[in-house]
Amino acid sequence: MDEILSYAPTMPRTDKWGNEIKYQRERPEFTISSAGQNKKLGTDDDMKAILKVPPSE
């Protein structure tokens, strides 16, 4: 996570319920996720976004 936040130090580190926001980078994807309102990972209220990173030329 430190590597990712070094590019954008103002990115939030917690969601609105106080859960840690997880930033993961696994080429070719970049995933942002949190446990959501019930504070439990793996449930229907989890927040998750997956971004596809285009290959470098």
C-alpha cells in the first residue's frame, strides 16, 4: 500500500465507517476495497472497484 500511496498521498485511508481501505496492485489490475458498513469482509455490503491498467508501451 505504501508504494501506491506514494503516488497519491491524499488518497483516503479509511472509508466513511472507519474501515481501512485496501489498495492492491497486481498487474494488469488495481483494486480498491473496504469492508463496508457492517465492517466484515466477504459480505454483500463490501465496497470494491477493479481498474484495468493498460500495458506500458
